[in-house]
Amino acid sequence: MTLSPEQLVAIVIALLSGGAIGGVREWIKDRRRQPIDTSAALVAMAQSAGAQALAVTDQLQEEVTRLRGEQAQDRVATCSLRNRVGVLETELRGWGRWYAWLADAWPQIRLRPVAPEPPVSQMMPASQSILEP
Amino acid sequence: MSAADAGGEGLLHPVWVLRILYGWWALVGVQVVLAGAPLPWEPTLALMDLPDELQVTLGCWLILGAAGCLLGTARWRLISKAWAVERTGLWLSSAGWAAYALAVAQEYPAATVSWGTQVAYLAVCVVRIHVLARRERATIRALGGA
């Protein structure tokens, strides 16, 4: 698009006039508004920033409290699981020993009229299964 | 609101970036005014299409806008006045840069760096006007105003 010199001059003048109107509008707006003192504004903004920082701190504090609660629950769950694993290991060792004894003595045992006793279980009764928390 | 708006900060303060930019704008205005004068160098060839009077007017306009912007970044007792002065300067500057960019683009449309610089300055003006308006609203809110 090529503008004639007259058109260019007209557009430039229009743009400059627009800027002047914008500038005058700013002055009028400023005269209508309540003046704001620099030091009062700085203090107010500092207080506002402080309040915002406190709000963020409170939010973080709540988050930390929630995480601590979750951590305590996790710790309890971990202890419970550790206990159950311990019981299962004991049980497994008992069965392991019993199986070794059975395998060693199998030639004699197989001739007995009565079957041998199973190993003594460390586990709770089936009604209180350790597999379920 | 940053302390920049209170003015008079150390040299490392971001307000100095603005002051340097505004200072350069004023220097550009001076060079545009002088472009028509018989100087041993040519500050700008891009405004040849404009009549001399309009070129001088544009230069003065840029100087006036930059002066307002610079004045607005100084230390004022009333920060609202500082904002108004800077915003008035920014309005004048934005109009000046838009006119400048148009004149350059008209004469040398392929010289994208030449008119792109003025468009970037125009964008700076628009963004700064917006930032100042937002800062003003935040301050009024913090002061308990409506």
C-alpha cells in the first residue's frame, strides 16, 4: 500500500492528535482522582505484600500439617506391615524345617500307620488372617 | 508497586533501564528535529517524505513525550502525579513512535529493522501504560480505596 504524501501527513497528524487526546485524558483522570502520597503508597503496598506473604505462610503451614498427618499414618501402616512380614517369615521357617525333617525321615515316616503332626503354626487362626490388615 | 516509582534508586535498579530508554527517545527526537538542518551527518533518511514542519513537529513530539516519561520516573511527593506525568508522556511517545514507524514503513517498507524498532518502542509504551494502570489499581486497593 502506497500513501500519497498528503495522506501520510494526514495520518501522522491524526496519530499525533490521538496521542495528545490520550495524554490530556490522563491529566483529566488524574485531576478527578484522590492524590496518592508516595510514602503512604509504599507503606500500603509493603503491608499488602506482607499480608500476602503471611497468607502464603499459613497455606504452607496447613500443607505441612496435612503431610505430617499422612506421614504418621504411613508410619503406622509400615509398622503393621513389618510385623505381618515377621510373622510370615517365622511361619515359613517352621514349614521349611518341618519339610526338611519330613524329607530326611520319609523312608520311615511313610511306613508309619499314623501321619506325623504338622509344624506348630505361629500364625493367628484363619478367622484372623494376617494377610488382611 | 516497586520502589522504582518512588524514584532516586541505586544505579542497579530497573528504573534506570527505563530512564536510559526514555533518554534515548529524547535523543532520537532531537535528531529528528535536526534531520532537516544542514548537518555534516544524516541522522535519519527515513522521514524524507514528511514536510519539514511535520518532521520538526514529530521530533518535538518525541522529545516532549520522552521528557514526560523521564519526569514521571523522578521522585515525586505524590506518586499519583508521577504516574499521570509518565502516562501522559507515554501517550505522546506512543503516538510519535506510531507516526514515525508509519513514515519509515511508507518510505522503506523492506527496512524492517528501521520501522520495527519504532513498533517495538510503541509496544513498550503500551505495556508500560498497562503496567502503571495495574499498579495504580493495586495501590488504591491496598490503601483501602474502591
